[in-house]
Amino acid sequence: MDTIFRGAIIYIFLLIIFRISGKRTLYDATLFDFVLLLIIAETTQQALLGDDFSIVNGLLLIITLIFMDICLSLIKQKFKSFGKVVDGTSLILLDNGKLLTERMKKERVDEGDILESARALHGLEHLSQIKYAILEKDGKITIIPKEKAS
């Protein structure tokens, strides 16, 4: 029973920590982020298994984590507002060429991130060419270009 409680607690803890760290953390991973993720994985493994490295304990832990994930997805389906808290919502970062700096600071996104997405997705070079830049729930930045004058 200890394994089930450990699994549930670690699952919820990691979910909260990664939610607090922001959308861009997982999408825009650097080498530093990757190393940190490896360390977190090793620490989590030790916290989950404790001193019991048996196959039965490992299988029980996997079942617990999958069960937690299924339960969370069912709760998000039933209560849409809970899903918004857990997954977040899309957020406009640029409106008609104007940067919304407070939102950008909160999400740790800078002008370079927006321009990088604009170049990659549409070949745009200037903020003035962008109607909207939207930070999606998964951390990607969607660019909607301004209509070209005919």
C-alpha cells in the first residue's frame, strides 16, 4: 500500500511543479533543462521505489501512475474549469504588432521567441507583420500574420 501512496503523491507533486514552472519549460528545453529533467527522474525513481526494487513493486507503481493519469483525464473531462487549472489556456502575447509585455514576463517568453516562431512558421521578419502571437497550452507559439494589402 505504501507504493500506491508514494506513486500518487509523487504524481501530484510533479504535476503541480511542472504546472507552476510554466508552459515554455517543457517545450523549449535547453541542455540545462534536459540535465535537470534527468536528475528529477532519478530522484523521483528513488522516492517512488524506496528500498523495494522488486518486480511486483515496480508493476504496482506503474499501474498506480497510469491509474492517476486516467483519473486526472476523467476529472478534466467532467470539470472543464479543473482542466484549465491543470493544463492552462492559450494566451495572446502579441496583439496587432503590439507586445503584451506583462503576459510575456509572466510566461517567460521574449520578443525573440515570438520572432523565431514567426520566421519558422511564416517567414515573417518583423513584429509589425504579425496580427496575433498566441502561446498555446503545450508551450508552442502560434503566429497569425496580418492580411496583406491587395
